[in-house]
Amino acid sequence: MENKQKKQFQMPSAYSILILIIIILAIVTQFVGGDVKPASLSQVMLAPTNGFIDAIDVCVFILVLGGFLGVMTKTGALDEGIATIVRKLKGKEELLIPILMTLFSLGGTTYGMAEETMAFYALLVTTMIAAGFDAMVGASVILLGAGVGVLGSTVNPFAISAAIDALQGSNPDIQVNQTIILGVGALLWLSSLVVAIIYVMSYAKKVKADSGKSILSAVERANSVEAYGKAGEEEETKLTGSQKVALIIFAIAFIIMIISLIPWASFGVNMPGWTAVLTGQVLGDWYFQELQAWFLIGAIIIGVSSRLGEREIVNSFVAGSADMVGVVLVIAVSRGISVIMSTTGLDAYVLQHASNALSNVSPALFTVGSYIVYLGLSFLIPSTSGLAAASMPTFGGLAYSIGLSPEIMILIFSAACGLVNLVTPTSAVVMGGLQIAKIEWPTWCKFVGKLLGIIFVMNVVILSIAMMICK
């Protein structure tokens, strides 16, 4: 009797999952009718390409960032620096988790830190593996840290300011009390952050005590260790002078990046004109185009200061960029989903029907219903500012017209959108970050599922109470 070996089921790649979503949405548009235009074959075929065009700024940024990291890796300073940190924190590695998650969440709540976090995945995954954890700990520190900050946005211009602008643009009579948004937003942020930190630290301690408890598959563990597990394995050495200089420049590059993305003008702070010398934009007005130039300059300075030859700098930059091509392709295909939604009008159709269903209900039920509706809308429209512009005139106006708080409606939008963007495959941040960390999307869903349930219940309770108090 012939023995047939059973094929083990393997989850499809991120690319296949995203393309399948595009095809399913295209099929749905054929049957909806009304104002929804059926997606043509050409729209489906061109969706990834159009997604790439739509996301070209972040795609080029990631390629340049990869080149910057490639040059930095060539100097050996990064591996040696990480090994030094791990040695100094021996026995106290868990302290990195709450500190880093709090810092990332500050970026999320203040300026919507999201795509910018791509810069940190390779570094932190390497650090966490060297500290005895796994790639999931490194990825979750970034994704959950920044994500819960965005979920509990307080002054995030891409969520709060965009929502207020969209609401008042179509409903000029509505006055928005930003003190309510700051107070309730801070409560959402801090409560979600504390729960997320406890969740990640609990998992990290379990994995450190027994690596077999890792949620990662054997293939994922092998891939992440192969890519990021070399730091700290070599014989103990000391940082050279040029490596110390490279690390200082490396740190300055990221500090300037963070400072450059905070909207200082909205806080009444005017940055000096000389900060526009390199890019033509003062710090606070930078975005991906300026960051591309900044990290390109940084790569050259690090290479020269480390006495690398011209060919070594160029070759290591190209090699680093090549490592990020897979990430760029994931981002392009995921953005293609949004393109299909907007060009067919399916996003507007879902939005209109959702708002109709929420009329004439109690404040608590309205809050829960709106939150659930926004969970669905956020999957279809992963852009926070885009969803604010598309939905807030309708939902904020509806809340105001039935005597409920438009401020809490804005926070319902922000919290639901933030929760979905921790897991949705339509988010370039989620799929790109996981791709860098060598983690499959289904594994991430399995890891984060329980936490999302806890945060969902907590958010709904806080927002329902706030809606009843502030109406």
C-alpha cells in the first residue's frame, strides 16, 4: 500500500490575501447596484499599480530608509550597539517594553505616528531577539504602542483635526469643545496603553522563560532569527570610535525625524527658518518627501564618517533598499484595496446605509452602533483622514441633530479606526510592519485577538458613559 504524505496546510502570503480581498470587493460591486459602479476587469488588474502610485511617497521613503539601514549595518555599529544595550540591561530587558510603548504611543496620540514607525521595526526586532524574546515582541511594541496612541488621539491632526474640519466644513453651526476631546481622548489612550503594555509584557516573560511558548511558527522563528538574530551572538567586543560616531548620527537622524513630523504650528510654536535649509520646509512641516532627502543625506554622512569607500556606500545602500522591496509591494497592493473602494463608490454606499441605520436610538445604543459601524468602515477606508473627510459630515451631523455630543462622535470614529488599524490587512502599516518582522498576518491576528476584544469592551464603556454625560 502506497503511503501518501499529507500536505501541511500553509496560509497564503500577504500578497495573495490582499489580492483576494480586491477580487472579492470587485465581485461585490457587480451586485450592489445604485450609485455603486461595477468594478471592471481593468480596474482589478490595475489596482495594485494604482495603489503603488497612490502610496508612492511612503514606498520611496521605505526604500530610502532601507538604504540608510543598509549603510548603517555595513558599519557594524548597529549590531554592536544593540549587543551593548542588551548586555547593560541583562536581567532587566522587560523595562524596554513599557518605555518604548509609551514613547511610540505619545507619537500616535499627538501626531498620528503610523507609517513613520516602519523605520524602527528592523532595529527593535533585532534588539528584542538579542534580549531573549522573539520577533512578535519587537513588532507588538511598535504596532501596539503607536496604534493605541492613534486609537486614543488627543491632538492628532490626521484624526482629530481632520474630523473637526470635515464636520464644521459641512455643518458650520456646530461648535466643537476640544477640552472634551482632550479629556476623553486621554482616558481612551492611557487605559488602552496600560492594557497593551501588560499584555505584551506577559507574553514576553512567557517567551523568555520558555522559547517554545512563542506564538510564531517554526518557519517564522527561523526567518526572523536568520534576518535579525545575529546581534549579540558574536564574541563580546567594544564599540570603536567611528562606530560611536555612526550611532550618534543614527540617533540624531531619528530624533530629527520625530521632531519634524510634530505639527508645531498647531501648538502655537514657530520653528526657526534655518531648519528649512536642507528640504525647503521647516521642522513640523516635513513629510515623506523631506524624510527621503533627510535619510539619504544621513546614509552618506554615516558612510563617510565610518571611512567606507564610495562603492561600499552605494552597494550597501542598494542592498538595504532591496531588502525593503517586499514591504513596498505589500503596501502597494494593500493601497489598491482603497483605490477599488473609492473608484467604484462602494465606500460611499456603505457609509450612507450605516448612517441611516443609526437614527432614532438611545445614546448608549447609538454609541455602540456607531463604533461597530466605524469598525467596518475603517476596514474599507484605512486612511484615517480620508475616513474623517468621508464620514464625519454625516455621522457628526447626525449626532448633533439628535442632541448627542459631536465631540464624542469624533472620538468614536478615532477609537474604532485606531482599533481596526491594529489588525486590518488593508493597512499598509500593519502589513508592511509584519513583513519586515517576518511575521505572517494570521499569526498576528491570533496574537492580538484577545487584546482587541478587551480594548473594544473598554472603549465602548468609556465612550457610552461619556456620551450620556456630554450630550
